[in-house]
Amino acid sequence: MPFILRRLVFYLVAAWVALTINFFIPRLIPGNAVQSVMAKFPNLQPSAYKALEALLGVGHPGSLWSQYVSYLNEIFHFNFGTDVSQYPAPVSSLLAQTLPWTITLVAWRRSSPS
């Protein structure tokens, strides 16, 4: 039992570290997701900038800590936001499409002889 508990704690800490890195990397690079979307659609009106900020969750008021807590809350409720590369597809729907294939490939790889 201690092995399983240690393994569970390790995976929880690893998931927390990955989520924290995922939160901070976009905030450290220049630009933001709205600028990326606006570059793909040059015909958008400038008034669309604020609407895209609200949709993509960029430019939240408040401290970095409150943004981090809000981010973790959204993750725990399986609200992963909107994918910028396949805009306006929600990330959760993309995960729902691709996760079964990933699990199948991992299961197939584990069951095949080495």
C-alpha cells in the first residue's frame, strides 16, 4: 500500500507542476492569444479584440495569484478554454476526439511484444 500511495502523491505533484508551468509560460512570452487569432483573421474589426479577449480569457483583471486560482478552478471543472490553433473549437471537444486514439495506441504498445 505505501508504494501505491507514494506513486499517487508523485503523480499529483507532477500534475500540479505541469499545470503551474502551463499557466506561467503563456504569461512570460511576448504577445497573447488574441494577437495570434487577429493575425490569422486580418479582416476582423478592432472591436472584436475585446470580445476575443473575453472569449480566450486574456487580460483578466486582478492579481496573478487570483488568475492562477481561477485557472486551477477551471481545470478542475474540465473547462480548458478555446483552442487558438483550431479556433473556435473548445479544447475539451478536441480532447474528446483524440483521447480515445491515444489510449488505444498506448494500450496497443503495451500489449505488443518487445
